[in-house]
Amino acid sequence: MKVIRSMVLVSVDDASLARGAQDVFRAFLDEIDEFGLSDQVAVTTIREAGIHADTPLVIVYPDAAVYGPVTVADVHTIVEEHLYKGNIVPSLLEMMHAPAPEFGWMRGRRGALPVQTRIVLERAGIINPESIEDYILNDGFLALGKALTQMRPADVIAEVDKSGLQGRGGAGFPTGQKWRFVASTPGSPKYVICNADESEPGTFKDRLVLEGDPFSIIEAMTIAGYAINAQEGYIYIRGEYPLAYRRIENAIRQAAARGLLGDRIFGTDFSFHIHIHAGAGSYICGEETALIESLEGKRGMPRARPPYPTTYGLFGKPTVVNNVETLANVPPILRNGAVWFREIGSPKSAGTKVYTILGNVNFTGAIEVPMGITLREVIDIYAKGMKNDKQLKLVQTGGSSGTIVPASLQDVPLDFESFRNAGVSLGSGALLVCDEDTCVVDLAKVILRFFRNECCGKCTPCRIGTLRLYEIMSQISEGSASLAELDLMLKISEAMSEVSNCGLGQTASIALRDFMKYFRQEIETHIVDHVCPVGVCPVSERAPVLAPVP
Amino acid sequence: MEQEVTELDLASLVERVVGEHGATRDAIIPILSDINRVLGYIPATALPEIRRRIQLPQEGVFLADSHLYSAASFYQMFSLHPIGRHVIRFCESAPCHVMGGRQVIRALQDESGLQPGETSQDMKWSLLMTSCLGVCSVGPAFLVDNDIYGNVTPERVPEILARYE
């Protein structure tokens, strides 16, 4: 069996190809063969390496060393020094910012990229996601084996509890506590549901795990089942993620074939089966009770709560619903211990978080770092600054249901406490960075349109509220609104957040309220002066509204 | 995608799909998904075909066509009427918008000659807006059928659409 210990990635986007990436790739294959490393080192290509001046890039994993620009002449040196002898070649590395000394508390890999602490994403992008052997070789199924053969269900729950793991889907509910509720609730059968409906705009962290490390979710769900005494699990994957579906399906099949899923796992009395279900395009199905309704074959309309899924869930039975990222933390916690997990992150927010960086920055993508990073650190260190040197105007944190953070608040640590302390939501960890060319009216309109489209229609405050808010914001952008409508929007927003049946209605207008708090003048300029300062709204095309004749 | 589906074709398709997923209420969405995938849409006549096969009164399952219509009309990936052979789904959520989406949708409209929601006369193209696709770091993004395109600039649009027959 081939045991790959290093992987070489050669960038083959158009710019790289124009500079000879094809020849570099071939040279690597030849040199690796020359050194007799073909059974240990894999070479592959990547199309999208981001924006780089120094292409072609060559990335060597697991060291995360980035070389560039690489010519055919450099290949022999890289293969001999780095792959054969194990020494990174500093002179050939791509020029990168070095992390500042105060960030030494971040543990991370060797290499030239800014440090990250990869727990959830430890294997994603490194191992072959379709190979159970690769997974096992990388500590796969160790945690499950330990749980089933050395721990009782109550011990598993205690360990997760002690670790301080909180839900990573956006709500942040303590995972150990949720498991304990369901374990101690009378009723049978019980269910474990993995919420893989990731639909919060800006969020794709779960997709990385589902596509890159699918076995970890299978293992984690089985551990959860053992802890709460459930024999069946469901994983609900959004319909727009067909690759994730295929990879999870494959993982289920391979695990079952090896006795690591299904009947009598690891030869013990514990059996657990996982069913996979695809969504069909609906943001609201990410809400746990709507998801359950959808699993039951109905419209994804959230239920009235209480009762919560922990007492009345799938088919009316006690159910644990966990996000993908939350579950991905469970095997490492069992392998390395709750104390290890607690030491990462901040006192009230243990562990790491996968943050996704989007918008008008130089480097977009996902990073995994200890809880509590600030926006300034994200933008300066990981995103390598604003694109085209534009000024930062605002960041929306936590997805479209998240808060607006003006540039003045960019030093707030992003964790579970930041909303309570400074009004900055963590949510799913999506960070949408907007520069000076962003019009708040235009952005508010896009956000409100999303909620109008995704509202399920069940409860009046949200069904009418999302529609009216979008209509008014459209009128503002077209120059046909009045100042009185700003107060009306705030009233509607208040009603929605207090009376809506579910989180969608409750959070749909958070961004609007923040825009009104920090950027009210810009909004009023659209109304009063018929001017869009940034110049994107069609407001300037309208003639000023004449005063009514008495 | 088929516009005229014969009664026999539909019945045998529903028979097969229900057989694969099970004649239970919680199989409704996978059943509708498969029909939507094969035919490009869910014909109204499919609903009673499904309902007939899932009526299990002895187990307390009483389905009306309206239950099926309720599910079929709720999910955005389903269509209740025939759409184009090739479907463009453009992400109109905030991240793609901030990264330059406005210019790309304009280019898509120009190139296809369609407004969002429209299908071309010759049934070749449909242009639909969709919510976040989950590839946000390479926005602006859109799907054509099952192919995803990221980092799209307006200049790339004609070449992308030209790939489809």
C-alpha cells in the first residue's frame, strides 16, 4: 500500500501556464522518480491558487511551504533539499508577510504561510477524502475505538462537557449539555442529526469538511450516537453540495464495509446506522426544527418551540442536532482530552473556529485559528490587506444575519462573547469585508432581498416584515422614499425580532439596524438629497420629489 | 429537458423512483428531487402518481395531492413548469455582490438576452437567481447546470455560455 508522506501542488492557472508551469510539473515528476520517491511523494495540480505575483507556485504539504516563482531549474533543488533531505529551501520561498511576534500564542505548522491551528481542517485538502485507509493512517477512528472500548456513554458526555465545546452553527449552545439532555430524556428511539445544510451567505466551512474529511463526520456522529444511546443518525446535506453528498455516501459505504459503522461496531454491542438526505434549496432548512420537518417530507417550516428537538425532535423523539464543524471537533477532543481543547481559544470560548474571509481583500478563503481573533488581524495577516489599497469601510460578521462592524470596531475579538460585549456577532464565522466603494443602501437591499426570498411564510411578522423592509429599501435606493419610512423600518424590525417564530425573522434586520446606527447619514442622503455618495444606486436618476401643495 | 411526458413514461418513472427511496412520507423530497432531475421539472400529473403509491392508511399515512404540492412548491431547486435545457443559477447573495456581482449579472443578461426568471423562446436557456452557493471566496459565482464557475468577470461570460449546446 502506498503511503504518501508529502504532496506537491503545482499551480496551473492561466498565468502560471504562461510561465511554464506545465514544464515545472513534468520536471517534478522526473526528479521525484530519479530520487526514488514516487511511492512516497504525490504531485498534483491546482487551478485556483489565489492572486499571486510569483507564479508558478509550488506548495509542499504537510509543511505548507510555498515556493514561487518556480522555474524548471529550481526543481532539482527543491526535490533534493526539501523532499529528499527534509530541509525547506528559504531562498526559493515566495515572499510573504511574517506573523507579528504578539501572535506567537497561535500554534501552527512549520512553513511559510501565516500560522493556523488546524483541528477541524487538519486533514481537509491533505488526505484523499475517498480513502478510508488514508483516514485511518491519520488517526481516523481512534476516538471512536477509544469511546466504544474504554469509555461509558456518560464518560463521553463528561469529556465533551469539560472541553467547553459550543455549537459552531451560529447559536453556540454547549454541546455536552445538549447531549446530556437527550441522554437523560425518556423516549426511544433517539436520533442524531448532522446539520449540513450550510446556507448562511459567506459560509462554506462545513463544505470543506464534508468534501475534504467526510469520514470525520461519520466517526463523530457515531460517537454522539453512543453517548446518547441512539442507533440511527441522519445527515442533511444541502442540495447544492452534490460532491459533499457523494463523498459522505462513499464514506458511509466504506466504513460499513470495515465494521466501523452499522451493526456491532468494533465488535461491541453498539450499532449505529447513518442515513443521508439531500436538501432541495432552502436556507430556512438550516433551522433545526425546519430541517426536521424537511426530513419528515414536509415544507421546511420551523416548529413552535418549546418543545425543543432535545425532547420532541425527529418523528417526535428526543434528537440531538449538531453542526458539521461542531461534530468535527469531537474526535480530537476524545483523542487529546478536554483539557487540551480548553487551553486553545479564549476563557469563555474554547477551541478553534473556521472563519471564512470574503470581499474586497487580497486573499479570500478559510482559516482555522483559536477563537478570539480580531478583524484587524484577519485583514492584515491572513487576507493580506484590502484589495487595490482601498479603505476598509465595514465588515459584516456572521453571514447575512450578522452584525455590521464599522472600521472603528475592528479590534473586537470574535468569539461567543463578542456579541454580548460589543454587539459583534460571531455567527457562522463568515467575514464579509467591504471597502469604500460599498454603498450601505445597496448592500442593505441585497441582504433584505435574501431574507424576503428565504422567508418560509409561516409567521406574519416575518412574512410581511421581510417583504416591506425590502420594498422600502428598494424605494430608498431609487429615491422615492421619505424620512418617515426610516422610522417605520425600525418599528418593523423591532416587531420582527421580538415576535418572529424563528431565528430567520429574529435576525433578518440585524444588519439594517446596524446600518441605521453607524451609517444613518449615508442612508438619509439618498432620501433627502437624492444622492448616492458611492454612486451605485439609481437614486441620482430621479428628479427631486416636489413638496405637496397645501 | 422533456416537455411532453407521456402518461406511461411518467408512471414508470414514479414507480422506479418510489421503489428506490421507499413508499414513505419521509421519502417525498428525495422522490421529488429525482423526478425534477430526470425531467427538468415536476409535472403536476406526477403528484397523484406519487400519492397513489404512498397511501398507507393502515399505517396512518393519509396523503393528499396538496401535501405533495406543498413540498414541490417550497424548495427552490424544484420547478413546477418546464425550464430551459441549460439553467444558469446566478448567486445574488451579499458576498458575491460585494465582489463584483452587479457587473456579472448584467453581462449574463446581455449575453443570454434574458431577464432573471425568464426562459428563452427556443427553450435552450433559463436565467435564474439563486441564494448563496457556498463558494463565496471565489465570488462572483454562478452555476450552469451542474458546473460551477467562480472568479467570474464580465469578460468571461460569453466564453462560458458558448460551451453549452
